[in-house]
Amino acid sequence: MMTNNTLANRAGIAPSLLYGYLGILIFMMGDGMEVGWLSPYLIERGMSVQQTATLFSVYGITIAVSSWFSGVLAESFGPKKTMTIGLLLYLLGTAVFIGLGIQELNVPVMLGSYALRGFGYPLFAYSFLVWISYATPKSQLGRAVGWFWFVFTGGLNVLGAFYSSWAIRELGQINALWSAVLWVVIGALFALVLNKARFEKRTSSQNHLGELLKGLTIVKQEPKVLLGGIVRVINTTAQFAFPVFLPTYMDAHGFSTTEWLYIWGTIFTSNILFNLVFGFVGDRLGWQKTVQWFGGVGCALTTLLLFYIPQYAPGNYWTVMTAGILWGACLAGYVPLSALVPSLVTKDKGAAMAILNLGAGLAVFAGPVVVGLFIGPVGAEGVIWILAGLYLVSAVLTQFITLPSKKEVAVPQVKPQLVTAVENG
């Protein structure tokens, strides 16, 4: 146990939260298993493209709202209670969606239940992120959030995709969807039952409405939190913009859909690995500099690289793959933002995380909106320059997100001391 604790500390993880990290990985594997195939499956069964687009738009709205609420609810009621609420909403929404909606393609039921399901994972996963921000010493917080995004993305985009490719073949689509519930419950077992870490509530306020409002008023008290939220939106805007137009662009330059899917999958394999790398880099180099240069400037350059390389090397699979890996790596340069923003405030870290989580949810809309507004007037090349420009804007904004001490947090000499926390209720 002592050895495990030492290893966890060296890796940047509070040992008391180890089961929580494992739980998030398994939960997100179940939650994200349908992402890659649900839309074409529904269209194949008779739904229109507009209906499936509406389904995912409604789902995205509840994700954005839930992402915002997760931080303040976790601070007000405690992470474990908030995560339990997220689990229950996920289970209820999933049961209705599969049992009553998708079987008969009852669109109104599907819209309502899938929207309800969208409240689930932000409450579950992002509340745990608040827990991390309180339970981890500042000297290793960058690595701790790096591990969070590693298990979050690894479950959602990697394990979920690999599992579903097996499950829909062996079980069929409907049974595969039901099987996801098993993984979600197992993940919750690790995060909520086996995870014995406790959470120290840093506020004595019993005014829960006031706590919720802090999710908005925090930007007035500390405007740099708002800047962090804007940077978070820009962080993943391109991630949700690329799938709208880049596959067609790649096809026009000699890449089949299968080749592009392999490139896209490898991009996120690179991304989850570099989530860890930039967690360590952020703790050493400084969170602000890491976000600014590796995230903002790095993503701007690699976005242009990913677009122009196919023009100069059409059909050159490995060259484009390399550019994609570099973009995925630089995307992880924003990881220390999850350590930087809550550290801007001495209390109400949950409210600060709420703004950051809202930014993550809003990016789901921002990407397609940018493409929809500009693909006609300026074409794919213009959209790419807009996305690259946004990344540079985020680098400039990050310059103003300074810690109260105006010192970079790179203090490896500080001996890690775990926070002994007390769960509220």
C-alpha cells in the first residue's frame, strides 16, 4: 500500500482518489460507446439527417448546461452526491431511450430521453474534477488533471470505440447499447463505493441557491476565470468543427474514409498520451506558459499543417498522420488550464470549474457553428484560418490569466502533502 501510494504521488495522483480515476475511465467507456456509430445507424433505420442532427444538438445543449452546473453542485452538495445524481440521470435517460425510444424510432421520446441522458456524464465526471482540485497539492495539480483527462478521453474516445466495434458485431446495436449500462455501473462502483476519499467543504454556506449563482458571479469577482472559460471553448472548437468538413476535404485529396478514420483515431491516441506529458510539463515549466505556447501557438501551427500537407502531398498517408499526431499532442497543451483556473481563487473553486466546464460544453456547439457560418463565404481554407486564428487568440488571452502571486506554479521542491478531506453528507 505504501509502495502504491508512493508511485501514485510520484505520478501526481492523490492516492486516496485512485479508485475514482479508474471509475471515471470505466464509466466514460460505457457512456461514449455509441458516439461513432449511432448517427449512421439511425439514418439507416429511417431517420433523416436533420432528425439525427436535432437529436445530437439537444444532447449537446444538456451537456453544456450540466457541465456548468457540475462545478457548483459539487461544491454545494459534495462531489459524491453530485456524481450519484449524474449516474441516476444517465440510467433513467438510457433506459427510456433504448426501451421506449429507439426500438420504435419514437422521435419525441428519443429527444427527451437522450437529452436527459446528456445530464449524466458531466455531473459524474466533472464533479470528480472538482474533487481533484481540492484533494491534490498545488505542486502536483497539473499532473493530476493530466491524469483526469487521460482517463476521461481514454474511456470516451478510445476504449469506448474499441469496445463498441466488437459489441455491435457480436451483440447487435440494441444489446450493445444495453451493455454500456453494465460498464457505467461498474465505473460508478469504483468511483462512488470503493473510492473512500473524503471531500472537505471549504464553505460553511447553507445557501445552495447562492452557491449555484456563484457559477455566474465568479466571473465578476475574478474576471480571469471568464478568460479561462473562453480559452476552454477555443481549446476544442476545432475538434468539433473538423468532423463536419475535413473528411470531405481529405477525400478530395486522396484519402478514403477508412484512412481518415484511422488518422482521426490515432490523433486522439496521441492526445491522451500527451495529456499526461503536458500535465508534467505544466508543473515544471508553468501552467500558463504551457497552455499559451504548446496549446495556443502549437495548435495554430499544426491546424494549418493538417490542412495544407494533403495539398502538397496528396494521398501521402503517413505524412498526414504525422501532422494529425502533432495536432492531437498540441491539443493536450491546454491540459494545465484545469489546474490554472481553479487556482485563481482561494475558495469557490467549484464555481471556477463550472465556468471551465461550461466552456467545454459550449465547444460542442461552437465547432459546427463556425463551419456552418463560414464554409459558404470563405470555403474550407477560410475556416481553417479562422480556427488557427482562434487558437492564437487563446494564446493572447492566456497571457492575462496570471495567478494572484503573479508567479508561475513550478514548485517541485514542495513536499507533497495530501489533503485529508471530509465528505459532506
